[in-house]
Amino acid sequence: MIAMNKNVEHFYDKVMDYEGKKLAVHKDDAGKVTALNPTCTHAGCTVQFNAAEQSWDCPCHGGRFDVSRKALTGPPTIDLETVFRKDNFHEVDVIKS
Ligand code: FES
């Protein structure tokens, strides 16, 4: 179980370390939070958030993923792994799937 709280607010749209794991965490305009495994599915580099395009971009070979995890362009053909998705991130403990 991963228990999250308001302290992670400043980690949105970044790759964060949490309990020894890296998470790519994004909060959409409706408040839904999506946490992805930031390991690029092409060759294992770590994606970074692209605020202008609202995507997770890989610095190694230009792969790009949308904020929900889908591979958009570049070498990756497999989507990023979803760790969890929650509508209200602040009021629940999150059980890792
Ligand atoms: S490792 Fe990400 S595009 Fe190649």
C-alpha cells in the first residue's frame, strides 16, 4: 500500500521518488491524478514532463507519451505502465495495483 498525502502536491508533473520507486505523477484539470512508471518502454530511460505539450517525453531517443500513458511518437510502441489513477488524491490511501 502506498499512502500519499498533501505533501506530494509539489511533485505533480515531475518524476518523484516514493518509497524507493520512481513515479511520474500528473494531475489533470478535473483533479484526477495519474501515476505512471517513468521508465520508457523503448530502452529504459526515465521520461520527463513536457509542460508545453502536456506529455511525458523521453530524453534518450525522443519518445513521447500522453499524460494518461499512451505512446504518441518516437521509438516506443508500448504505453507506459500505470501505477495508479485516482480522482481524489488527497482523501484516500492508494493501493498499488
Ligand atoms: S529509451 Fe525512450 S525513446 Fe528510447
